[in-house]
Amino acid sequence: MTINSLGIAPANTADFRLLAQKRLPQQLFDYIDGGSYQEVTLTNNLSAFSQLSLRQRVLKDVSHIDISTKLFNSSLSMPIILGPVGLAGCYAKRGEKQALAAANRHCIPFCLSTVGICSIEELQAQSSQAFWFQLYVIKDRSYSLNLLKRAKQAGCKTLILTVDLPVLGERYRDIRNGLSANKNRNNLMSKFKRGLDIASHPKWVWDVAIKGQPLTFGNLTDAVPDANSLDDFKGWVDSQFDSSMTWQDLSWIRDNWSGNLIIKGILDCEDAQEAVKLGADAIVVSNHGGRQLDSAPATLSVLPAITETVNKRCKVIVDGGIRSGLDVIKALALGADACMLGRAWAYALAAEGEQGVSQLLSIFENEMRVAMALTGVTKVSDISKDIISKF
């Protein structure tokens, strides 16, 4: 473990978060760190894990711990996925490429966001290993189909369809920092504050803003050909969220995607049933990291009911509030097949690039092994609700 320039040897996700906060302009840190409105759901995502206790067992043979698993007939070194994070290339130079390299090193999936800085083709050129792709439900069906075609050509075999953004939840931190589309965004004072914030982080400016160019949404250059900045792209993206979309409208996705289909944004048992009817291979129990409907339930709290409803007809992945290997174990105990990281890997990327993400994953691996040993299980398939304490 290396000690960085700030004198901190990161031991957990919280340490990476601290480093990210110091290295990023405040507007970028708040964008990834914050949630919608009063951030009630964001807080509850975290507290749901901390309030769940594990049942410690002793004198079990735990000399051989296996944290590997299978998902869609692929072997994973551990039940963790680096989920789609927009603007990741703004946290470190060509950030998506660095995160993909770390995921490949640890033999787990990486999913590229539609609004990533790096394009599908840029990631394809870097890696011979397949990555996943995430698509928003947008109004321009022809462009959606174009993105699906590009993902197929790049060898992507798994698609995550994010369905919980018919409208955008308001994020107060972004309003204060001038990142939200509001009437104050382009006034002189807002622009000055944003510029001063960026200028006060010269290392970030050199590494990312200059050496990490182009800072544009790589997958959308054809859709917004005259765009000169992220603001131009953001305007197009914001106009594309389709509030009229229904489950019946999604059949075209299944018709045009022959690979694994994952529906992300499920919090309700009835919606889980609809995803199964659509032919989803997996769902992600997700409240968008507390960035959409504030006061929506914590994902961990609804996970047991949803897994029971699905009844193994598709895989169940969960995100939201996962900050440690112990959190992963708790989610698996409540029925998840795998966990998806978002903020955790974004913090590590901002802190130390590829090395940080790889180090974070090593920390998760060790935490999982320790938690399994002390709860008396040796394989992922042995993890069940029996390891949850009733006290």
C-alpha cells in the first residue's frame, strides 16, 4: 500500500472519499457525492447497511475461502461490478479507461455509462476483454439503436437499461455549484465561482482538464455534432429523458438486443414482475444512489421482498450505499447475486486513478474474506440469511 502526497494510506472507501474531496473541484466532488433534495435516501442507503448485524460463528473450518462466483455463465473473482458512472473521465484522466483496466485486473465487469467521457470505441481499442454498456431510456429511438449497434460491434454482451429517470431529481448541491440547469447557472457570479473553483485545483486542471482532453460525452458526439463543451451535451441529454415511456414501450429493446439485458432502477415488487415479463436477465435494485426520488426506501430494505418476488427467474443485483466488503456480504445474505459499486470506485478513481480503483477492490476482497471466515462460510453460495443476526 502506497502513501500518497497527502500522507494518507487509504484503508477503506471513506479514505478514498477524503482524498477525492481534496483533489477534485468542489462542483465535481459534490456531483458524485451528493443526492437529491435533502439527501434522505442517500443517508438511508448507508445506514441500512450499518444497522444490519452479522452472526459471528466460531470453530468452523474456514481455512479455504472462495469469494468467486458466476454471472451470466462468466466467472467473476468476486460478486462485484463497477457500475455505470457518468462523467468518470472528469475524475481522472480518461477515467473510464483507467477503471476498466482495474476491473480487468481483478476479473470483474466494468460498465460504461452512456454519458461517460470515453466512448465505446475508445474502450474497445484499449481492452480485448468485453465490458458492459449502460443505456438511458431516451426519446431518440434511432440514436438508441445506433448506440446498441456500436456496443454490439465492440463486443459488449451485457446491456444495462436505466429506467428511473423519466425526470431528473433536483440536486441542491449542483444548484449551489452552478451545475444544474437553472436560471442562475449562466449568470456572471455563477460562472466566476465555477471558474475560481477549478483554478484552485491546478493538479486536477493539468492532469484532467488539459491532459485528459477531450472532455466531452464520447458516445454522443454524433448526436450533438456542434457541441463545444459538456454544457452543450448536457442540454441535449436533459431534453432526451422520456417521461412518456411505459413497460409496453420497452419491447423494442428486447427485440434489438440479443445479449444479457439488465433493468436498473427497480425498487418495487410489481416493477420487478414487469422486468421479468419483459425478459430481463437481471434487475438492479436501485434508487439511483439517492439521486432521484428522495425519501424512496433504501435499497437494502426492499431487497428481500424483491428477491422473493423474482424467485430466481432472473438475477438480482443491488447498488446504493455499498462501501465495504462487509456490505457486499450483507447484500448477498439478503438474496442479491452480486453488488454494483458506483460512488466507491469513483472516489478511488479521483483519488489515485487506476491504482486507486485496484487498491479499493483489493480492500473489498480482503473484507469479504474476513467477514465470511468470521460468519463461518467458505463459499459465496453458502451465504444466506442464516448469517444475519437476529439481535
